[in-house]
Amino acid sequence: MAKKNTKNSVQTGRNLPGSYSSYVPNTAGSTDKKLNGRTGKYDLDKKPSRWRRTASLLLLSVFLFGLFIVFWDVRNISSAEKKMFGTGNVLELINASSLKGEERGRINLLLVGYSVDDPGHQGASLTDSLILLSMSPTKHTGFMLSIPRDLYVKIPGYGYGKINEAYKDGGISLLEEVVADNFQTPIDYYALVNYSSVRQTVDALGGITVNVNSPEGKLYDPNKDWITGGPLVDLANGAHQMNGEQALDFTRARGDPTPYGIPIGFAQSDFQRTADQRQVLTAIKNKMNWKLILNPRKNYQILNAVASNIKTDITASEIR
């Protein structure tokens, strides 16, 4: 047998001929892994620093808390929306629709106050508080015009009578017709307000501040508040912080004749009362802010006070 030629056999453990050498990985430009200076090995087991873990947990906690607040707010708004409009879809509040009156540059809302919350009250269905609220959708301004409850008007189908009788005679549509005819002003929307809304809303806001500026130096209506047992109003001139019950009494007082004493500061009777009502509404508006609206512990009370005591033909998509 011929002897096997091993001269050109491949030998292991040697470099390739010429300039070629065995491959050695180059880690000089590596940016995603660092060498351990002592061992020359990759430090793959290095853990994140404590402050990074703390920061991550803090950010996660803030995110979860914010998510909880948003959920709480949405639930409160949805509940009030369902009570007031019959739907709990909060998207309808975001997707605002066009409003009646926008084409003429003014939106007119008739605010109607009555004492349905006090059925034992004589004349509880009479609308003793009437305010025409006119708003500019472009300038974002508005004004309030109080309509005297004793204004003598023609009530279609019922002859002549006081304007506060129209609602009792034919409901809100008849009252809107009477106001529109006598003031030559179209009525776009109405809000029928139970007087309890004043008490509940002011309490939910933590009170309001009103200013008394009477020529007699004070406002005093000795008619009794049957809840507190005291007079409806007993206020010297100056600024006063009021809770819900006090604000409600302030909007009701007009110095009616009484066996409990002589009224002071109500020489204008119902005109003084309507001025006080406008002041309370303005104080409520001034107390409203986004901090309260977005606070789920507060907005539930505010939204519930409104939704439980107001009937309106404004839809959910128009309310914003």
C-alpha cells in the first residue's frame, strides 16, 4: 500500500497563512455593554440604582392616582348627566352642538324659580323668581334682567293676571310665550329651578360672599325661617359670608308685612329681592373654578345640586 502524504495536511492550532489571523471581537466601540474593569468580563448583572427604582415607582403611582381621579370625575359627571338629561354618555358633553339663537348673536335663557320643594308653601307653583339671561356666544358675556313677579300681563287663554301665574295656568311653554310677547325677545331655552338648588349649591361651594349696601344701614326681614327659627335676613351693611340656608333666605326676603316686627331696608320690596337674587347668582358664578369642578369630592355635590333641582330643555350636547 502506498504511504499517505501528510505534508499538506491541515494542522490545527496554527494561524492562517499570510496576513490572516484568528478573529478576536473588538469591544472598544461598544455602547450597549460595559466591561468590568477588574475582571474584563461584561457586567450583565448590574442592577438599576435605587433612585431610578424610586422614581419609576413614583411616576407609576402618580399615573395610577391621576387615572383614578379621572375615572371618579367621569363617574360623577355621568351620574349627574343621566339624572338631568336621561343619558350618561359624557361624550355628548364634549361634542358640543350648535345652539338656538347663535345665528342672531344672542342666546336667551329664561330662569324660573319656584317653591315646589316646599309643597306646604302657599303658592308653591307660582314662579316668583323670573330672570332673563341673555348671552353672547362670541364675546362670552351676558346680562341678567329680573322680571317682577307682580307684572300685570295678558295671559293667552286666561285673560289678564300677574306674570307669576302663567306657569301655573299653562306650564312652561305658556310662560315662555308671555315673556317673549311682553319683552319682544325670543326665548331659546328655559331652566326651571327648585329653590333648594340655591341652598345645596352654595353649601357645595363652601359658602359665598355677598355685599349689603342699604340706605337704611341694614337689611332686616323679621319673617321667620322655619328651619333656623330666626328672621329671614338680619344683616348690617358690608360683606357677609353666607351658607346655603342664609343665601336662600336672602333670595326670598322682600320685607313682607309680618307680626314679628317691622322690616328695615326693603322699601323697594320685590325690586330689592330681585337685586339680591342677581347678587347671589353672580356670587355663585364667581366661586366656580376649575379646581372645584375637577375635584371629585366637591364636584359630586355641585353637580348633584344642579341635576336634582333643575328641569331644562337644554340637551347634553348643548350644556357646555
